[in-house]
Amino acid sequence: MKGLKSRSTVIAAAIVVVGAFMLYAFWPRALAVDIDEAARGPMMVTIDEEAKTRVRDAYVVSAPVSGRLLRVEVEPGDEVTENETVIARLTPTTPSVLDVRTEEQARAAVEAAEAALTLARADVRRADADADYARAELERTRKLRETNTVAEAALDRAERAARSAEAALDTARAAVSMRQADLDNARAMLMTPEEADAKAAGTNPHPQTSLPLRAPISGRILRVMQESETVLAAGTPILEIGDPLGDLEIVAELLSTDAVKVSPGDRVIIDKWGGADPLEGRVEKIEPWGFTKYSALGVEEQRVNAVIQFAGAEDARQRLGHGFRVEVKIVIWEDEAALTIPSSAVFRSGDRWSAFTVQNGKARLRTIEIGRNNGVAVEVQSGLDEGDAIILYPGNRVTDGARVKQRALE
């Protein structure tokens, strides 16, 4: 009897222990959550985009005429002075090597020109003889007229014949000059490249001169497109000049849906340009022409160029040049004392925005009205007060009235 009683006591104790364990295991516990609070402070909404710098007025120096470009001695980064610094030189091109047929045609043209010159010289000798005869005839007629042996009309005819003979002689001499020029032209067609190089080097009595190209503006050489000696056609670009310090701007390719939110004069934060501190800028204009561009994933996008001007001292950006990569944040809205909470605390509840606050260790569902959202913080217009504790990243386990606690930091 005594053993039965002790056995019952053990069983009862075991039941109490099991019951206590089950009660502890299934008793509702406070959920560990991340807690923050609503606070007032500066908030801004920006449009972030990659951009690049460019010189506003870049001058491309091109070959004004066809010719042979001598090696360009200036290098990118060199300073140049307007209308003083010689940046390149052009000389006439050397003649090309003639093929057999063209060479034979040129030699035939030379022979024809020599024959025509010989004929013209013969005409000069004949005209000279006629002029001598006319002058002698005029002299005899004058003497006869003095003795009234011939009439006045005979003297007039003699003078006319003398003048005509002189004119014929001048014509014949002019024809010789023309034929000589034709011969020189025909011989020039046979000039070889070696003879042309000798003439350019000054061994010829009539050396060719180079055409100096001077800097159109003061600034720096941005890039050299033609560095080595070569033959260029008129209009071929040689190099580009600009002022990367005083005439630098930024071009950002914005999505067209973002571009309509930007206005000229908006503040711009220029970041990740290589310097220690961000730079300041202002939107100058939004270009009216949109263009299609494909993203890295192959998505077709409509882009619009936004032109941004630097603000502040030039010394802060003196290491930037033409075509450098930067990141811009265009501020389209900002408030120095906005009531904000992290955007991770906001969710949709029906057709309204909501958030969970923490009151006396329990979660309370609050309907709120929000304003701006920059992806990190949300502007709260109503429904919360400064200092209210709110739950971040609320999951399905967080309900109105649930017990919660701050998650321990690891």
C-alpha cells in the first residue's frame, strides 16, 4: 500500500513536469524584429545616372586643302595660343607614279609642245624679217616724200605696213611664250617623285613652301587624329582643341520618363568622379530631341540628353578632362526638416499605406499617408509622430497586437 502511494506521487510529479514543459514550449513569445523610429531631418529625391564630361566648344582642325601632312609634333595636353602656335604643317603632295600608257601619252604631249614651240619661233623670225622690211620701206618712203617724189598716201601706207609688221612680231613673240608654257606643263606631267622631293627639299631653284596651320583658339590639345606624316584630302580632321578647365560640362543620358521631372536650374551632386569630395553643378537645359538606346540587357529605352554645368571653384575639378566618366544625382525635391521613416517599414494594406509601430512591446498597425519616396526613406505626411518606434521589414508573422522585441545585434 505504501509502495502504491509512492508510485502515484512519482506519476503526479512527472505529469506536472511534462505540463510545465508543454506550457513553456507553446507559450507565445515575443518576435525578434528590427526597430527604428520616425525622425525629422534632411531628405532629397534624386535621379541618379551615369554621365560623361565634354568640352562645350571643341574645335576640330581639318586640312584646308589637299596636301601632304608633315608629322604632327604637338601632343594631347599641350597648351596652344590662338593664332600663334603652329600645330601642323602641310606641303604639296608628290606626284604619283605614272603607268606605261599615261607616261607615253605625257611624252607625246612633250614632243608636240616642243614642235609647236619650234613653229612659234619660226613665226617670230618671219615676223621679225617682215618688220625689218616694213621699217626700211617706211624710211625710204619718208625720204621720197621729202622731195615730193611720192604722194602723202604712199607714206601713210608705209607707216601702216610698219605698224602691222610690229604687231605681227609681238603676236609671234607672245605665241612663243604660250608654247613655252605648254612645254613646261607637259614636262611637269613627267616629273618623278624623286624630283618632287628634291624640289621640296630646296635643291630646286623654286622650292615649295609648307602651309602652317595655327591654333584657332587658346586651350589644350584634346586629341590628335593624324599624328604621322601622310597625304590628306581637304577636310580631313587632324586634331581637336578645347579648354577642358574653363569650358567643361557634363552630359547625362536620362530616361525620357525621368527627364520630364527635371527642370533647368536643379541642383546636381557630382559623385564618383575620382576626387575625394563630391562636386556641385546645375542643370543648364534638357535637350528636346530624344533618341533610342539599348541597355546592357538589350532593353530598348528612350533617352534624352541633360546638359549640366559645374558650380564652384575650377581648382576642385582641374583633373577632369574631355570624355571622363562621372555619376550625377539630380535633385528634383528636397526638404531640410521632413518626417521620414525607412522605406522598408512601409507596405500596402488594402488600398492604403501602412506601417507597424511598437507600443508597450506590442506591434500596432497604423495607416499612414506618405509623400516622396527616394528608395531609402519615405516622407510621412500623417499617421506617425516624430520619435514613434516602427518595425522594419515586417513579415507575415507580425500582426496587430503581436508581442515583439528588438533583434539582438550579432
